[in-house]
Amino acid sequence: MKSRLLFAVIFLFFVSVVNAQQPAALPLFTFYKLDGKPVSNINLKAGKKNLFILFDCTCEHCQRETKLLNTNYAAFKDVNIYMITLDEAYIIPKFFDSYAKGLNAKPNVTVLQDKKQIFIPTFLPSMYPAMYLYSPQGKLLAYNAGDGGIKKMLKTIKK
């Protein structure tokens, strides 16, 4: 009997997580630059759209989408891009060198680590890579999980 109750509770938890909606307003957050300095909502550059991308260095979808972002960088030059990962700092530069050389050095691109693992429970992504485009006022303009995110963000930015 206890095992059925436990199963029911676990099942309901997963159903609620799957049905959860992405935050319509930019949530409060603190992530960390590779040098350990914190970046939070108060550090966002004002007056521009903000693109948050959750990626994993070993994820093939993330590799393809990051390469596509780099190829289409000119369209994103007026957007603040925050690329967030749970990966260790040593692997991140190798990821960019392999899939999007120079993207991490662009003036509007900030690479961040999610050292406290808050991105997933705060932003509620359904898969990697997860992309969230917010207006300068912090309103969600577009969300995408998995392949096709950069194309979707391009269409939204051009509106």
C-alpha cells in the first residue's frame, strides 16, 4: 500500500513538472562567470532584449544550436546573450573552440555557470538547449527547447 502511495506521489510530481509553464517574467537569478564573479538580474545591461540559453557541452543539440547562433551572430548583436551551463569551467572553452569559435568572446555574450543548480527549478526547461528571450522589461517573448531554437529566436527578434 505504501509503495502505491509513493508511486502516486512521484507520478503526480512528474506530471506537474512536465505541465509547468516557463516563467512569463524574468525570474530572479544568480549565476557565475568563469572567473567566479556573480551575475544576477541587477547586472543585466538595460535597454536590450535578453536571451538566456541553457546548454550542456556534451549535448549534440546544444552544439548545433550554438554553431547556428555563431553563424547568425550579426542578427543577435543587439541582444544580450547569456549562455548558462552546469558544466565544469575547464570544459567550457573547449566547447566554444570546437563548435562556435569566438562566440564566447563577443561583447554581448556572457558565459555563465549554474553552480547552485537553480536554472532548472527556476526557469523550468523541458530539454537542452533551452532558450528564453525576454524583452528589456523582463517579459518572456519566446521560449524553445531542443532543436530549432535559434531560428525561432531570429524570427522573434526581427519582429
